[in-house]
Amino acid sequence: GLTVIIGALSVGIGFGLQNVVSNFISGLILMFEKPIKKGDWILVGTTEGYVKKISIRSTIVQTFDRADVIVPNSELISNQVINMMFDDQRGRLRVSVGVAYGSDTNLVMQLLLDAANSHDQVITDGSTPEPRVIFQAFGDSSLNFDLLVHLKDIDMKMRVRTDIHLMIDKAFRENGVEIPFPQRDIHLKHGVGKS
């Protein structure tokens, strides 16, 4: 009986140590290969934020809500990790906007490009694709456009998005371009359910 108990404990400890050893080796790989570094903006699974600390067993990722998430190093090695700042601070920003049916689409596209080209964080020197506008779709209540720009520092993405939204709103108001809101028609029937 004692042999069976010792055997079961050995198997349990072996499985437990397997995870510890896996995380330890993964930590060494992270420290030597450096696919992620402290300060990088990463997305692993559903966790997105900045790498705060890399240790032998785990990595601490601070989310944009300032919550610290402890991620086992084996997850960073065995799963897909998106590193927004791996080899370059630059990155792409997509700004989506819808305008009312009947709007001058050429004017809309020009106003979007003007907003992009006037921001100091948007790259316009030809080292990345130039800012461009895509007429995305005929939506339920709007004509949908996407403005695609490359930024000098992807870390500024949220601020640049806000700045461009403000510039677009101002340009649209000055040029009479309407951003619609969803509208629903309600039809009332009289006498339904009366006996």
C-alpha cells in the first residue's frame, strides 16, 4: 500500500514539476531570444497591455485599465503573441467613419486624407504606405469609410485616434457632411388583440 501511495505522489509531483520546468525553460528563452521586452505592447490570448516585468517563471502584463496580469512564460512561447512594438515603433491605425447617404463621397475622402496628412504622428515621407481611404460598404444607414494611416509611434495610437476624430468632426461640420445616427420606423397597428 505504501508503494502505491509513493508511486501516486511521484506521478503527481512529476506532473506539477513539468509545468514549473516548462515555464522556467520558456523564461530562459524569453530572456535570451527577446521576442518581447519590457515596455512592449503585446496581445496574448485575451490579455492586451504593456510588458511590465519578465521573470524566470512568469511575465507581468499591465493592461490599459492598469490591472496586472501574470502570464506563465510557457504561454508566451507556445501560443501566438502579437507584439505591436517588436522591431519597430511604427504601426498602422484604422479610423472608421460613416456618412449620410447623398454625401459627396469624393469630398468625404479628401477631408479624411487632409485630417490624416495634417497630424504630426502620421508618416507621410514614403517610408511606409501613404495614408489612404477605403470606401468600405453601403451600410444600413450610412456610407462607411476606413482611413488607414501609419504612425511614427504606435504607442500614441489612442491619442492620435482622438485627434483625428476631432479633426474629422470639425471638417465635416464646416463642409456640411452629416454623420447619421441609426433610425428606425415604427408602425403601430390599431385594434390588434381586441375581441
